[in-house]
Amino acid sequence: MLQLAEFFSNPKETCSYFGDRCSHFRYFYIQQCPLEFCQGLIERGWRRFGEYFFVPICAECKECISIRQVVRGFEPNKSQRRVIAKNADTLITIARPSVDDERLALYDSYHNAMNIKKGWNYRGITKEVYSDNFVYGYNSFGYEITYRREGKLVGVGYFDMLKNSISSIYFFYDHNFARLSLGSFNILTQLLIAKRKNLSYFYPGYWIKNHYSMGYKEHFRPFEELINAPDIFEVPIWKPYFAESNTSSDDFIPKSSVKSV
């Protein structure tokens, strides 16, 4: 029998994306979450971090929009093909989530850089907090994807491989390798893995149109948006954001460049 604990964030907590607003979240804490229940939550606009699932329930703001890319219709555009070409020598490894000093150091340096670049609140990370966010709760569906250049860890992403989709969780990278556009490359990697596996959707997380930090997700088209806020027993309603889409059967990662363990 599924067991979960429900709780809510402080409704007066300052929003991470709009400093003049407050944010409010609903949470589930679920140990050993079944794949089917995880997928049902993702389809209803929830996100997963470790064993915690959350969804925004802000009363006066609806800027955070749940979107999902339609995998069948996705084809990298000219700019995205350049990103792929720049990363021809980037080694991609897919494994189960883990934590070590190398990952902690990269996470810490990434957030220090984002504090300077975008004003993010800088907080150090411990092994336990990192595990709580990214390692625990992966069950049968959670994976880690790492990116290396000449043996150096330059990027780490986390995602869930669901029955009909991939749900991206989080990504951080070495700003010394910003020229590689690793954030975009991480999305392209997961999108095209989904294409290879004939999955239907890719969930990149919440999108805020024209936002300096969250607006980039609309560059991967076509996509759909969740237009209602369904509870767990209600039907989610998704609609296309763009009416027209192209199709492609392109493969992405040559088998020789991907190492799965």
C-alpha cells in the first residue's frame, strides 16, 4: 500500500523567481514511490527531488507553467545542432544517482557562480543534503547523467525514465566550460534519448515565459502546456503551445560515446 506524508511550505516565503512575491508549495514525501504513481504526479504538474514531490499552489501568481516537449515532433534547429557539434568530444555516462567529493565540489562551484551571475542565494552543500535532493528516492526510474571533458567532470544531470516520458530533475555544470552550452546540451541529450526510445514526452520542469532564468525552455519545440491544476485523482488537460511541428527520426548519441553502468 502506498504511504505518503503531505505538508505545505510557508506561504510567506519569498519566491525564488520574483523577489517581490511569495511562493507556496504543496509537498508529498514518499518512500519507495511506484513508477506509475510518479508518472501520474509528473503528468499533473508535480516535480521530484529525492523522495519529495512538490507542486506550486501560489494563490495570486500562475507564472510557473508545467510544459512538456513532444518528442516525436522534436528536431534540433541550427543553433542546437551547433551545440551538439561543440560537444562531440564530451563523454556522456548514464548511471544510478550517487554522491562523492567531485560532485559536491562541482555543485558548490556552480551555485557560487550563479550567485555572482544571477544573484542566486549561495548556500554550501553537504553530502547528506545532496543525497536528500538527488540520490534518495530514485527507485527503479531515477538516473544520473554525467558529462566529462578529458576526464574532468563538467556537468551532472538527474532525470526519471518513466513509461512514456523522461522527466528532467536538475542540472549543474562547470562555468569554465560555458562555451559548450552544457545546459542546452543536457536538454538535447535527454530529448534525443527519449526520441531513440520512442517515448512520447520530455518534461523539462516549470517554464516562466520571458524570464531571465526560466524562459529558455521554450526554445525546444514543439511543446504542450498544462492548462489546469488537477489534483491527484483529476484528469490533467494538456494543449499544444505551437500548432505546427516538424518530425524527425534523427538519432542523437553514437553508441560509442555513451557509457551506461
